[in-house]
Amino acid sequence: MLRWEYALLVRRREASGPSEWRLSYTWYSPDGTRQDVSALGDTAISHLNRAGDRGWELVSTEEDVNNLEGTTEVHRYYLKRPIPNADPNL
């Protein structure tokens, strides 16, 4: 039986001034750790391509605008990949 592990890439865009935006990317690993990966790319596509190179497949996306002023956007990219040599008895 094929088993999967899941991860999450979160793109956050927040207002940092009257006409300035701060963009950040956070990677949530299957083991629950969280890592700021913003320095590794400046677009969601670059982050998704890097994840794809490591065997991750995009399975779903979600977008939120968190307040009425529209000063924060959150994009979530849900990914999965097969677990190599997974114990079929688990």
C-alpha cells in the first residue's frame, strides 16, 4: 500500500507601509517543523518548483484576505509525496 507524507507552503503578503508590501514564505514539514524559506525565492512558483524537484506534488491551494482593509493575504499550498520504504503494517 502506498503511503503519503504532507507538507504546507504558506505565502504571506502584509502591508509594511502606505504603499509597500512585505512578502514571506514559510515551509511546514511533515514532522511539524516550520522554516522561513523566504530567502530561497521571491515567487511562489520558484518555491513550488524547488519542492517539485524534491518529489513534492501540489494537491490543493487556498487563499485568504484576513481583514476588511485587505492589508494581509495568505496563500496556502498543500503538497504530498510518497513515503519511501513505508512499513505497510502501519
